[in-house]
Amino acid sequence: MGRQLNIRSDRARALAAELAERHNKPVTRIVEEALEAYAKAEQGGDEPEDREATLRRWRKLLDEDRKHLNDSDFKIEDLYDPETGLPA
């Protein structure tokens, strides 16, 4: 086994454990990925996108999708049999 790193912060341990469970990864891998991202940002890599920028980007994508949805003559009713009401 390699060298060990002891983390004495209950909050840091809980965050790492929660992320590991959510992403189905070992805690060690979660810590490695976080440290790699931190090092990359420090070296002038991509900065994490702030919440407002993320929302703007998603809204723009959704607006583009809506444009294409309205171009169609397709109606949701076309998916159902008019006599039975069941999916066609």
C-alpha cells in the first residue's frame, strides 16, 4: 500500500464519502480528481463555471430546442389510437 493521507475534517470526509457514493467511485479516486481539478485551475486551466453562467448556457440550449419543437406538425395525440386512447 502507498503512503496514507489522514484527513481530520469531518466535513471533508463526509463530502468525499457522499461524492464517492453518488458517483460510484472509491473515496480515494474522488480526492484524486478533486486535487487534479484544483491543480489544473491553479495552472490557468479551465475555471469552474459559476452558477449564473451555467444557467445562461442551459437556457440558451433549451431555447434552441424549443425552436425545433415548434417547427413540426407532430402532435402528441398522433401517438395514441383515437378509438381506444392506447398508444398506437
